[in-house]
Amino acid sequence: MNDSTSSSGCMRPRRPTCRLCMASLFLVAAVGCGRPGDGRVVVHGTVNYAGNPVAAGVIRFQPTGKSVGPVSVTTIADGRYHLDALGGVIAGTHRVEIRGFPPSETPPSGPGPQRQQLLPAKYNTKTELEVTLTPDERQRELNFDLQP
């Protein structure tokens, strides 16, 4: 009996969507969802500016040079951040962009009006910050003490 014939001998159309679903599940299982130890590092720490915790903001790790992978972003609240989505930040060298906002403003969730930026451009649009994460790290504490 082949795939298109039922036990009653009737012809049924093949179900490519089932095979596609199974192939997709296999691919996800093979690639993984991102866990520490598979080239990703859970990154956490503090962000201070002029000696004070950044009350609200966003920290972004963008692969640079020969490092390839997705950009990793998380929020900063009361001077602390913890990035473990999808297993953390991909190992490699990253440009680090940090944005700070007044405490009453929430981090961006999409396009919208420009918010007041509390940190100098040298920490975000013209960042001078860079960090290298190695594949053998499971987690890394990165504290940023930014100066005016």
C-alpha cells in the first residue's frame, strides 16, 4: 500500500503539510532553541551612569566583525539587566549599545515617537563599547559604569 491509498482502497491526496510539519519539527530539534553551552551565553549585570543606576533603558548586543548571529536585546530596570532569551547572547564579538530613558518612559516596543535619551551617543548610536563572549562560557556578568 502506498501513501495515497487507504485501507479501503480509495485514493486520498497526499498530505505534504504533515511531512512539512515533521520536517520542521526535526529541524527545530536538530538546531535547538538556544541554550547555554551551544554557542550562547546568558549575560547579566548592572548599568550605572555617573555613579547612579540607569532607572529604565535598553541594552543591545550586536555581532560585529566575523561574529555572525542575531542581535540580542533586553531591558534595563533599576540599573539591572538579564539576557537569557533563547539561551542568551551568541558567542563572539559584539558592539554594545545602551540607551537610558526617564523612569516614567518604557523601552521601545516598535516604531513610535522619539523618547528623551539620557545617555551620550558614545554609549548608543556612536557606541565605543565592545565585548567578546567565548563559546565555553555558560554565563557572564558584565557591569557597565558609564561616565559623562
